[in-house]
Amino acid sequence: MLAPLHHILFLDIETVPQYADYHSLPKEWLALWDLKSASLLKYHEEETTETIYHRAGIYAEFGKIICISCGVIQGSGDTKKIILKSFYGDDEKLVLSDFCEMIKKWSGSDQKYLCAHNGKEFDYPYLCRRLIINNLSIPSILNISGKKPWEVAHFDTLELWKFGDYKNYTSLNLLAHALGIPTPKDDIDGSVVWSVYWNDKNLTRIVTYCQKDVITVAQIFLRLQGQSIIKQENIELAS
């Protein structure tokens, strides 16, 4: 086992473009997005600078975090359970502040860890960048500045699945299917989160989707460690 299960915080974030559509961008941001999207259009010839704006949410400079869902495993064996907690809303700074307050308390004095799927490439750096943009301090467990590789308390289920092979990307959905874990993509997927947020204005649906991803990350981690997954009846929401 890489670490005691109750010392790992499983997490997932959902991000969207900062503005509802291309035409809502302020003049300065419009010019910057035009420059950014020029490189993207090389790989998406069917798109235009305007239509590809829905992808802006994956870039920390043009996007914002609307939901952070977390989960902690308690117990062991067939009776172990996962307790979920989500931080979400339109006010990104408040979402980040509440998350940081929780994670600082949870970290405490013991060695704790974070775990996300593709977290080292996306979730962890995105969180840090948006914290800086919002003039908030980065919690120690997230901040890798000045740390040696073995001091960084970040697990990544994508990295664990690669087993040293850096040529391949495996989505959370594909890995879950491969390992016989119920898929988290039974409603929406990441490609439509921006539309559900800006067009449908249904943040609750996004939160549910984010929580399902956290559960799946935890289940994958357990399978990779040779442990049984958590039963459906042992999934709880924190009060």
C-alpha cells in the first residue's frame, strides 16, 4: 500500500470558461483568446476561434473552477466507506477559500496525500494557478515548489496505471471499464460541463457528476492496490 487509505484525499475539479461565450469576452481577453486558439485550430480544422471557445475552461488563464469534490475512505475490508464533500458555486474565490480551509484542517500534522486521475497534469496545477490568480495562498500539500520528488504527496491514478509508460493516455472512463468498475459517465461528461453550466445553469448536475468521478478515482486506486472496491451502500455525503 502506497499510504494508509484514510490519509488520502481523493479529488476532482470541474472547470468552465470564465465567460458564457466568445462574444462575451472583454476586448483584451478576446485578443488573447484569438492568439491562444490559433494554435488549437491546427488540430481542430472544423472549428473556428469562436466555436472552439468552449474549450477555454481547460486553461487556467481563461477558465475558472466551479466545483471541487473530495472523498476520504474510512474503515477497511468489505465495510470500508467513502465520505464525500463538495465545494461549488459561481464565486470561484469562495469555492477555493472554503476548499483550502478544509484541506489545511484535514492535513494536520500527519503525512497526508492527494489523489486524482491525471491530477499531476491537470487538477493540481490548475488549482494552484487559480489560487494565485485569486490572490489566495497555496496549501502546503498542493505546493510542490522547492520539494524533492519524493516529498511531493501527490498520487495520480493515470500515472499508476502507466507503470512507467509515458506514451499513452487512458481516460478515467476507459480505465474504470477495463477494471470492471461502474462508469462515472452515465449522465454527462467533461466536454459538456461548460454547456450545462452556462446554458442550462444546472450546477447541481455538475456537482453530482464531479462526485461520481471522485468515487471512481477512489475505486480505481483500490483496485490498483489489490483491494476490494467500496460498496454502493457505503458511499456517504458529509453533512
